[in-house]
Amino acid sequence: MSQPDYSGGLSLAEAQALVGDREIHRMSSNENPVGTSQAAVDAMVAAAQGISIYPPRTDAHLRSQIADLHNVDAAHVYTGLAGCEVIELAYRALTAAGDNFIVCPPTFGLYYLMAKRYDLTLKEVPLLPDTFALDIDGILAAIDDKTRFVIVINPNNPSGTYTTDTEYKALLDRLPEHVIVMADEVYFQFVSAPDYPATTDLIRNGANIIRIQSFAKAYGMAGLRLGYGIAPPQIAEQMRGLMRPFHVNSIALQGASAALGDTAFVAKTVASNEMGKDYLYGALDAIDVRYWKTEANFIMVECPVSSAEMTDRLLHKGVMVRDPKDAVIPNCIRVTVGTQVQNEAFVAALTVILGELKGN
Ligand SMILES: Cc1ncc(COP(=O)(O)O)c(C=O)c1O
């Protein structure tokens, strides 16, 4: 089984080429099935009308809106062209060849790319079996003088499980000062668990954490490529120092600004996700398929065959899901919580495939 990668999975056109004319439900990239805030779309269309003009030289206005949302000073905030760049800026600014960092598989493939690109050693400390909780002792034991980051994806992609406030504090309390926690929280809006950690409060109080956010998920703007980080002020300043003048384009600045103002859209997205989760939990229980309760907008589902085989079988029944390609979970796929139509299509396809496998 290979390491997870970040090739991003098949595009709809590539999938369509494989399966011909049949309708395909795209439940592979954790995109927002509700779409995008209409206010944001309107703002982007208006910005496009003025695209002959340069954007403001800095993102100061957007940063102050983000700071208000999270109740921090704008000095803590930096933006980047999507969550991926927000993460990469931290690698560019804060690592040197030969350093190392810790990931906790099953995990998000981008971090493997960062190790290659920046000539770093990636140390794997798998999440604990079954519960997918952090192995805090294992993480602490893996840290040495050259460790720069511990990556804590919360809720985790692809398991959908989460790290509690208590677990977070247990890690931070024993973390050496030279190590930064990369709190990758791009799915945080979907969380309902009451003991989810308030990392921004920890950062405000001086913790060595960089919190990663994206407009791709709850804001439904995966195609826009915008994200932001919340970090100790000196780190955020270093990141802003890496940005080119006019780094964020006018359409993204206007769209993101309007999206931040449309809290009703995010609430609608979260409500749709909750409904979808409830439906999928019930339907998977009914066909006796194991899954993990999720705090995100996707569910990890166990299969009687390899993740690669199940992903392929589902695609040929018109449902795109993600093969996490993670050695820790060779028999699990990740399915995005979709519209009711998509969720039903997934369950129907899975039911047929399980029947076919039993018949074999
Ligand atoms: C855990 C995690 N972090 C970061 C990202 C990157 O987000 P973006 O699409 O904004 O680059 C993703 C995207 O799927 C993700 O799942």
C-alpha cells in the first residue's frame, strides 16, 4: 500500500471518460453540496466587472474581518492562496533541509509532498487503532532537536474523528518550546462536539500553534483557492513577508469578504451536513457497514475489499469517493456527505456492490 499522495483525485471529466455517459455523483473531494453563498457569488461577479484595476496592495481589510470573526488581533492573521499555501508558507518560512516533522496517519497527503519539497524527514506516529485518537506519548517520544511541527488535523482527514480539548492540552503541556503545532482545522465549522479545542484562545494566550483555515469547505469556494492562518504575531508577520504585492486577487478578496458576512449560508451548510450524516449513519447501520462517527463533512467507511477496489467499483456505479491510499486503513474509503440524492445514490451503489461481493 502506497503513502497517501495529494494528486487531488480524478476530475469529473476524467471520471466521466472512464465510465461513459452515466451520471456521476462527486463525493470524493469534500466540496460543499449546498454550493456557494449567493452574496459571495454576486460580490465576485461585481469584482470581475472591475478586473482591469489592480486589487488593493494588501489584504488588510480581509484580515481584519477574519480577525473579528475569531476575536483576535489582525496581527495574528495571514492569508494564502488556499489552505495548501497557508500550510506551505509555514514550511517555507520555518523549516530548513534536514529538519523533521510529525504526522499522525491516517492523514492528509499534502504533508508527504511538503517533506519531499523541503527535504525534510517525515515521522509517522499513527493514530491509535480503532479510536483514531492521538498517540500523545508516541508523538512526544518521536520529537528531537530538529522537529519543527507536529501536524494535528482536527477533525482529521480521512477518519473524521477529532482530538479533544483535554488531549490537546495534554500534548501542549509537554511539548518542547521549539516545536509548533500545525492545527489543520479546515473542517472546524462542521464540528458539534462540545469538547473541541478552542485553538484560537490558546494562540491568543501565547501557545505555539498555527491554525490553518480554508474557504474551500464550509464556504463552498473550493475553486477560489483562498485560505488563512492564525498564528503568534511574529510568525504571522514572517508569513506575510513571503507574500508578493497584490498576492490575493480582487475576485477572491471581494468573494471571501462577502462569504464571511453570510453567516446564514454557513448555518445552512452545517444543517445540511447534519441531516446527511444522520441519514448515512442510519443507512450504513441498516446494511451492517462499519463507519466512524464524523465531526467533518465526510465519513470514513470500512469495506470488505481494498479501498482501491471499492473506489473503482463505486465509480463504475456512478459514485466518486476517495481512496485515502493510507497504509493504516487499507480497507476504508472516504465519502463526502452530499445532497440527499447523492447520499442515497452512494448507499444504493454500496448495497449492490456488497451483494455482488457476497455472490462471488
Ligand atoms: C485536512 C486538510 N487540510 C488542508 C486542505 C487544503 O485546503 P484547500 O483546498 O484550501 O487548499 C484540505 C483539503 O482538502 C484538507 O482536507
